[in-house]
Amino acid sequence: MSRRLLAVSLLLALAACVHNPVTGKRQFSLVSQRDEIELGKQGAEDVRQSIGLLPNPQLQEYVAQVGKSLAAKTERPDLPWSFQVLDDPTVNAFALPGGPIFVTRGILAHMSSEAELAAVLGHEIGHVTARHSAGQLTRAQLAQLGLGLGMVLSPDLAKYGELASAGLGLLLLKYGRGAETQADELGLRYMLNGGYDAREMLDLFEMLSRTSGKEGSRLPTWLSTHPDPGDRLKETQKRLGTLNLDVSTLRDEPARYLRLLQDMPYGQNPRQGFFQGTRFFHPELRFQLDFPQGWQTANQTQAVLGVSPQKDALVGLAVAGTVPPEQALQQFFSQPGVQPLTVAPQGLPPQSRFFEARTEQGVVQGVTSFLTHGGTTYQLIGYTAAGQLAAHEPAFRATLSSFRELNDPAVLGVQPARLDLVTLPQAMTLEQFHARYPSTVPLEELATLNGVAPGETLPAGQQVKRVVGGTQPRSP
């Protein structure tokens, strides 16, 4: 089912009420469980394509095992649950309707035990079991998801508007105070059901507070999509105080968790592409591209994009596969509603044409080019609403004609920083650790990574994280 057909079918269910498995009550919703699962599946694919998964099978399997063991003991064990790690430095985790749950390598780097991971996953599982995303979608009106530049594009055009794709639109929905409080309560319950030390949830909230406000790359931070419902630390402490826990029966598994972080990339990974000003470099794929001054840019897994300040135009590059450029251009114009314009493609790559495309909410006009580089065919594209092409044509031409092979050794050789685990031979403060085992991040950041305070003494035998390696990209 296409996104548009799914949105229509959901809107037709306007008067539907569904059973909330957590509260046991009937609630108004546009989203049945079947549609919830389908939308989550499509949204998850958008996220995987836009953000990309961390290429670490062992860590992926570990996170999935922890998550599925928790989900199996919830009110909705039969959902098609999935748990995956995104290759993104932002400190975040989020759930999509119907069971897909994602955590970033950024949040994994800042946690220190399996119990903390269970706290994150339990919280996100709670959003799914209580159908919080479904409630948000009811209020958001599903027909508005997946719209780029205020219009629904044909499928081949729409995939280049990943800044506003359905999956990313879903994760940008903010939960309210009540939903966050309920997810905290459910996450605590699910942790205990799994035998984890629920006190680790306090460490998680303290870490999230310390990392709030840090900018990510392709995702928002946890607190921007999970607003703090008051003092959740105190509320969680109150809940724990009523449970009379026998902590000797609970587990946190720090050693098992930490050893899987060894050599994981930390911070931005320049191998996947990076911007310096308006110029984009991709060392792995060996190309560079210039974007218009003042445009908002985003580096996705399958595309790199720029959106005009007025958000009325988009320009970028996307992977088009392995078909020859001539065939790819023919396929582009074989789409229903896409017609060539008579504007001359002077100064552009050989396989370039201006076009007009009729969409469900209007007409767009633009220019596209197809070229082969390193055995892969890429599509360069710029488009805007009909009537605005003349205003944006110079920017489109400049970007599409700027594609170049990247040859600078300094840029081609950039590497990400990585986590390194050190087992302390003796007790020492974090300052002493930093002096003996230098890290490429400042002491304050090192303290946040390890969940300790500056001046705190670390016991002998403890595994401590530091950040090593990495080369800073520079302009060629």
C-alpha cells in the first residue's frame, strides 16, 4: 500500500475507536493495529534509507536480543518488534508505530550498562504498547506526513525529499507530558520484568540531562522529541521507593555491554560525507559538490540535499543505481506526468534536461542530470513550484555543474574518532586517567561519556571509555 493510499484509508476510519492494551480502555484513533503496523514498517524503511544502520552485526544482534526479550513480556508481545542501531552520533532513541524501535550509536556511546540500554528500550517500547504514536498521528492528520515542499511528489521524485519523508516525520512527532510519564512507568515495569536493575533508569536520565542541547547530524536529540515531563528523576525515585526491590536479584551487565562498544565510531563520521561551508565532500565515494549559499543542507544515506531559505526549492544528489545515465534519463521522463521543458541545459552534464512534473497538489519545475562516477549512476536534481523556476535556475545550474571527482589526499584520508575501553590497573581519578590515557575529547565530555563526575575516584578493574584517533577534515 502506498503512503498516500494508506493515509486515505486511515482518514476514512475517522470514527474508529480501538482498544488500548495498556489501559484496557477504548480510545478514539484513526489508526487500527493493522494500519499501525503497516505505517511503522514503511516509516522504518524510510529511516533506514535516510539515516543508515551501523555496520556492526554483533552490536545489532545484541541490541535486538535485549529489546525482544523485553517486548516479549509486554501487553503487545505479538507485534513485529524490531530493534536496530542507527549510524548517527546524536544522543537519541525513538519508536515508530507497530514495533520498529531505533537507537543511535550516539546514545549507546553515552551509556555504561545493559540495564541502561534496557531502560531506553523499555521506555520506547512503552510508547508503542500504549499507542502513543498512533494518538499523535490522529492529531497530526496522517495525510500531512511525507509531504515535501508542501506537495506530494510522484514516487521517483519524492524519494529525494527525504528531509520530510514519512519515517522522519514520524520520529519528529513530540509526545506530551502524559505520554512521557506513562512511558517512564511502563519502561520501569518492563525493566523489572526482564530482571534488570531499574535504578539504572536514574543514571539514564542524568546522562540525557547532561547531553541535552548538543547538536546532532541527521536526527534531533532525545529531549527535543521526548519533552521532560517535570522532574522525571524525582518521579522515578518515588516509584522505585515504593517497590521494595531486592537488588541482589537484579542485573546491570556493564562488562557485557561495554565490550561491544570497543572501536565504535564516536561523533561525526567524515567517511560518510561532510560539509565545509557550502561544499560537500564524500571521501568514500570520492566526489565533491557545491550547494547554494544560505540553503539548509542535510547528508542522508542515499542522498545529500539542500533546501532554500524560503523552503520553496530543493537541490541535491541521490544514488540512481547502476543503469547508464542515458537510460536513467529516459526512465525519469517515462514517469506519468513528467514532461521535458524547452530550457537549454547549457553548461550542465551531457545527460541533463529541464522538466515539469504534475503532482497531486500542484506542478513542479526543475532540472535533472544523470552521470556515472565510480561505477554508480547518480542523479542531480533541482526543483521548485511552477512559476519559481526562473528565480532558482541559477542556483540549480551552479550546483549541478559543480560535481567533481575528489582527489585531495588529506580529505580522502579522513577517519572518524573511535571509542577505546581501558581496564584500570589501579584506582585513579578521571583527571589521572585522562593524563595517563589521553583522549581526543575534553575532560568534561569524558566524564559524561562515563557517567562520572570530575574528581571522582574510579576503582581498579573498572572499564573506562575514552575517545581516540580520528582526523579532522580540512579544506583542500
